[in-house]
Amino acid sequence: MFLLAVAFLALGSCHRDEESGLRVSGFEDFIPRYNSYIKNWLEEEKAENTAAVQEAERKMLTTEGEESEAIERHLINLKREQEKLDFRLGLGDYFRFGTPEEIPAGLVWENGADKEEIGDPRAKKGGVFRTSIPSFPPTLRPFGDNSNNSFRSAIYDDIDMPLVTLHPKSMEMIPGLAKEWAVSEDGRTVYFRLDETATYSNGKPVRARDFLFGSYIRISDDIVNSYAKQYYRENLAAMVVYDELTLSVSIPEAEIYAPAKAGGFSPSEPDFYNDYGPDFVERYQWKFPPTTGAYEVKEEDIVKGVSVTQTRVKNWWAKDKKYYKYRFNPDKIVHIVVRDESKSFELFRAGELDTFYITRPEYWYEKSEIDPVFRGYIERYTFYNQYPALPRGLYLNVSKPLLDEKEIRIGIQHAMNWQKIIDVIYRGDYTRLDAFNQGYLLFSDPTIKARQFSISKARTAFRNAGFTQTDRNGILQRPNGTKLSISLTYPAIPIYERMLAILREEAKACGLDLRLDSLEPTVEYKKVMQKQHEMTFAAWVITPPVPDFYQFLHSSNARDERGNLKTQTNNLFVWGREDTDVLSEKVRAARTEEELRDAAFKLQHIMHDEAIFVPAYTVDFVRLGCWRWVRWPDCEETRFAPPVVYEPLEASVHWIDEEIQQETMDAKRSGKTFPEVNKIVDDYRYPSELIEAAEEGDSEDGASSGQPVPESDEQGTPGETIQEEVEQ
């Protein structure tokens, strides 16, 4: 403890009030205890690994042919893991306070200052932006129980500043809280120099030690945060603070995009967490922590069940920085709870909401054909983006009876008539999703095609699973009376109700009783996170530039050491198998594009072959209705919005023009009209020949021809950037 206290003094002019949170919260006691825990865990892992290597080497002497080749592949993976463990043990303490003299000489420092600006110089600050959310969030905490909800991206993931981030157009590294970064010679350690002007919304400066503190409050025993605890333990090798503005993050293996991965950790302002402890979840349930981002949520702006308002931070430290000065423009963002989508549209139509996503055909072709559009008060945009397809579809819980049988899962694939959904509800505008993590041009196999709806194929698969009889309602059953009946859990949103009612009727023709389990979104989310579902309809935003399978497939996210279901993780399949564990780890820590591509392709094929995910539909554009005072970039650097965004609003490049707002309100009263605006922004649309070339190239280099053969979380920030999508 004395040495730790000395280390804090070595950080420089740390004032007593800046250290109080570190003392009171329990952080000081945590560091040596957690270091000891990680060391013991690594030594246990090494012992198990060494034994496994020896066993594999022994088997190699007595086997041959395919079995020998399989053991050899396993041995290669074991030795790779052995090398990682040796490296980590050689680093010393997991969390540590060092000195500037330890920083290697000769590092090549980068600052990412040569990339294009984001947004438009014409952007104006000011005004209030009003939008809706379908339900009130279960908490405002950034981590802990129920924090990984659909609203957190609006107040945290799209707002908080990481050390470094990726440019939403070029996918190259640009600065965040760090003004410079450098990668060690072995590619495993990234050094960061903080921007000395970086502050929290309460005015306190960001310090390197705050990243250690932020790690502590996310992984201590005082909260349930399974994914973060696992992520830190397995994907962070060390975090070292050298002085007030310099730290390093080590990862187990050299990999592509290492600075973005190492730089995805968040700091936390210690004094705010003075009361951190076992009652953290309840005590901090509705407290918004000091942020490094552009918007904060004040206590008086939380109206439970009604609205949450974000206020632009006064004198935000990054307001004049190159990649942020034309963004985060409105003074306030008001999120109004409107549980009924039709009511939300009516509020938009009346000018009470500023934008509304009109991507769905009934809104585009019918509901938005209204006077405010014809009179030019509301403008319509179609924006083609380059964001990978969301893994939207049915997640099958293989721990449940019936769903643990592959033939039944294959039958379910053929019993889901998604094409009818696309044709009837989406009027052919959308396309069928073919695979999990589709749309990463380098890392997705375009030859995989989803199983099509087929009554005969579905019934054949069900018959192979022993369902050879039919009850009086047309539902298949086994001779022992077991009915082919499976529950489908989903959030009670009108469009889902319509969609899944169609699926249920079509499934019945295949002999499958699809029981619809419609729940209020917050209740549904809790049930699924407890792994109490059989099947669930969901979609997750997985941040580019690479896919992530780990959190969805790795066995450590399915069950704990005792074999019990692990809750509060994104492995909704409750899937766990050695080969997918190895491949998921390879995707997460790939050293080259080729290695990542190979592992990702194999995982896509396994998911297809095992039929645990039923792909639904996808779309490569967003349609948005905006009152004309909501303005968008139209300059060389940014056309409407950066291309690598899931939806345009998340880039925060729009602004409110209060003069145009007043002009429009006056025009409505006087009857004056403006030209109708219906604009297509396809500057970033992938050329069809590029996609076709990718498909042809994959067929030529030996990839699957489409037949099923043995074939994804929080990017960026550890486990907390992946969000459940609630579709508007």
C-alpha cells in the first residue's frame, strides 16, 4: 500500500480533491488484489495449456490421417495460446504505475491529423433537436445490469470520447482523448499521450490514472458485468500509467487495428464515484456520470417515463478540434418516450418531432405523402450507407429442448417465410439477409445463401427429427405426444406484431406451432438477457471495420465454470464448442487480414451449417423525413453524412437552423410554400460491380459454392458498443 501511495505521488501535482474518489471508492485496495487474481488465473491457464500440449503431442504419435491433421491443428492453436500466456506473465502486474523513463525510445508517434474533416463548415450551433424513443430506459448507468439497452448508444457510445477512434469515412485512426499514439516494435503495446486540454463535463481534467479507475469500476466484484469482466481478463494484457498524460495498453497478440482496440477504453472521473460499492446498481441507477463527450444529462432533465434531455456541454474541450468542430451542433437533444409508432409519426407530422425514419415502405409510399411534404416543410432523403448488415433474425437458444436438435433447427430455417415478409410488408424494397455478420467486404463470404422457405424441406427435416404424426390442428408431433411447438420472444412493437403473425401462419403450414411471446421492450430485454427465451427476434449493431463473433458464440459467454447458464451476455444461442471458441478468438485477435478472413468465413459457415441463426432481411439505405430546419452537410468531405454509419443521426453532423425554423413556422401560418425536396444521396453506394467481383473472387479462390460446410459485441469499447436494435 505504501508503494502504491508513492506511485500516485509520482504522477505529479495531484490535488487532494482529485484523489478522494480513488481512496474512498476502494480503488487502492483493488489494484493489488486484481493483479494477484490475474497472475493466478494466467498461471492456471498455462498449467492447463501445458498439459493439453503434452496430451496432443502424445496423441500425434499414435494417430494418422484426418485425425492426425485435426490434432496437429489443435496443437498449433494450443502453442499459440501458450505463447500468449508466456508473454502476459512476462509483463508483470496487470495494472501498474510506472515512470516516464520506461517508455521505449524510438517509438513512431502518430496523430491522425491528415484525414478529412467530418461534417460541414456551414453547420450552426444552437437550437433544440427533438426525437422519440419507444420506451424509457431501464437505467442511465453506462455499465452494470440492464445498461446494454437500446438507448445507451445515444447518450454514451455515440458521445463519449475514446483514446482513438476510426474515421467514419476512411476507417483510419483519428485522435480522441489521445493526441498521439505509438505502437511497440512487437505490435502488442500501444502508447498514448492524452490531449492536455481534455476535461470532463464537470470541468475536471482527464488524467491517465482515470483509465485504470474506469477499468476498476467496470470489473470489480461490486457489480454484475460479465462481458466486461471477461473482456478485460482475456483481451487486455496490461495497462500502465507513466505520468498524468501518458499510459499504455498491452494486448495479448499483435493484431490489425491494434490502436483502435487498445484505445477503446473509457476513463471515469473518480470523485463522481465516491459512493461506489456493493450498492452501486441502485445508488447510481439514475445518475449520469461526468462525460468527455459533447452532451451531458442533467438530473432535472430526467423525467421518468416521459423524456430524457441531453445538453451540450458548455465550453466542451473538443469543440474546436479538427474532427469534432462541425459536429454535435444542437444545444439540446430531447428524447421523448412515444410507445406507439403511429403516434410518433403523427407528432412528427405536426412538427413536434424534427425527424422520423421513413425507411419502411408504408411510410415512404403512403404516410409521408402528406401536405407538409408537398408544401416543402418536410424534406425527404434516401441515404445509401456502407454499414455492414445487422445480424437481424431469429436467435435459437440451443440449451432448450427441441432447439438442441440440429434437424429441428434446419426445419425451422425452411419454415420461416421471410420472403413473404419482404414482399408483403416491405414491398420488395428490402432483401433477404443471407448470413450472420454479412456485408464486411473483406471478411464476409458472399457465397453463403440463406435457406429458403419450403414446406417440403421443412417437413422433411422435422420428420428426420422424429415428428411423423399430425394432431387435429395440423401441428406435427412425435409418437410419444411431444408437439412441435416453440416460443418466439420479441418486443411488442406494431411492425413486429404484423411480421411475426405472418411467420406464424406460414410456419403452421410446415407443421410448426410458433407461439408468439410479445413483451414490453424492457421486459423482453431482461428475459432474453436471462437466457429464458427459446427463440428471439433481435438485431445488433456491430461496429466496423471487422466482424465480431466472440460475444455471440464463445462458450465463456454461454455457461460458467460450473456449467450454469451465464446471464447478461450476448450469446443468445447459448452456444459453446471448441472449434468456434478457437475461431472466435482468432477473429478477435487476428494478426493479418488473411487470418481474420479465414476465421470469419469458417464461422459464418458453421453458423449456417448448424442453423442456429435464422437470417431475416437487410437494407443498404436509410430513408429519413426531416423538417426543413434540420440541415445536413453537402460539401466535398461529407455528403449528407459519413458513409460508415448505421443511421445518419448517429454521426451528429446535422444541425438546427433557427432562422429557417422561424421562416417555416411563419410560412405555415401564412400558407407560403417551398419547393418539394425528395433527395437521393448515393455518393457512397457500393458499386454493384464491386460486390459481384467479391462474389466471383471468392468462388475462384476455393471458397464455398454455397453448400453448407463447417463455416459478434462490442466493438471498440469492451463489450458496450453493441446495442440491441429497436427498429423505428
